[in-house]
Amino acid sequence: MCKGVKPYRQFVELLGLDEIRDLLGGISKQRATIIVGRKGFPDPVVTLKMGRVWDGAAVRAWIADHRPAPADED
């Protein structure tokens, strides 16, 4: 490695259903379950005993493309 160059590390943001609920504005667990089950929503990267886990970047991109931004409050 070159002197003075720091190694590159890539971090992956992982999200569970509760984090996705928060990103979607605090929607109910039932509503979030419907949304993550829709065709076109990113597939989970893994299913653990605690539940499904998604790639945060993929979920954020889906939200940006498919969900309207909250109305601006003046």
C-alpha cells in the first residue's frame, strides 16, 4: 500500500422493516408489510430469524422513485 493512503472500506446500510417504516414516514407495520411485498420493491438481501433485511441504498432509491415527498410546510 502507498504511504499516506488510507484503505478503502465500503459500508452497506442494512434495513429491517422498522427502519423502512421510519423512512416511509412512520407508517404502520401492516402498511409497510404490504409495500415491501409489492412487485418492484427491492428483494431482501437475507432473511434472518428476526426477519427480512434489505440493502439500504436499494430501498432509498425505490422510495425516491416511487413515493412522493412530504408537502412543504410554510
